[in-house]
Amino acid sequence: MNKAIYKLLAKLNKALLPSYSKQRLDLSKASKLQMALIGWRYLITTKALD
């Protein structure tokens, strides 16, 4: 995919999805949905930075 698309998705993630690091979420106690959102944000952020 195009890098511009990943940058747009990263901005949407930041605006719409919750930030679990600010909420001090313990990863060992995170639900499957929370882990999926963390993984999604990580994937999009790393691809936007490459």
C-alpha cells in the first residue's frame, strides 16, 4: 500500500482509538480486543514511519 495511506490511517488511529499507554493498561490484564487494538496501532504506526 501507499505510504500516504498509512500516514492517514495513523492520524485516524490517534484521533479515534483509545491510548492504552495513557491509561496505564497492564498488558498482562488486557482483553483480546484491547490486544488487537494495540497490535493494529503498532502495525499502522510502524508502516507509516518506514
